[in-house]
Amino acid sequence: MMRRAGMNVDYQVMDLAASLQRRASKKPPSEGGWSAYVGALTGVVSSSPATNSALRGNGEEAPLWG
């Protein structure tokens, strides 16, 4: 869908530790950073902004998990 929307996609598969390290990076993609992150939350975790960190919208001050 990203490609269909006209975006350049460099699909990267990695373990959790590597993805968290890369996600925390503020560098541009050409230097190992990122500009889009796609993940999946399921069940109770995704049912409420209180438990779904992707819905909270509290910016750089937000914890990565929880």
C-alpha cells in the first residue's frame, strides 16, 4: 500500500532489539534511521489509548512501550 501511495519502500526484517534501536534513532533513513515504522498491536493492547502507545500522541516524551 505504501508503494501504491507513491512512497519508496526499503523493507527491513529484523529482531526486536535491532528494530527498537533503529526506531529510537533520529537519523535520516540514509544514515540508518527511519521515516515510517509499521508494526502490529493486537487484543487488549490496541483497544484503548491508555494501553496503545501508537494512539497516545504524546510525542518525544512518550515511552517506547507501556
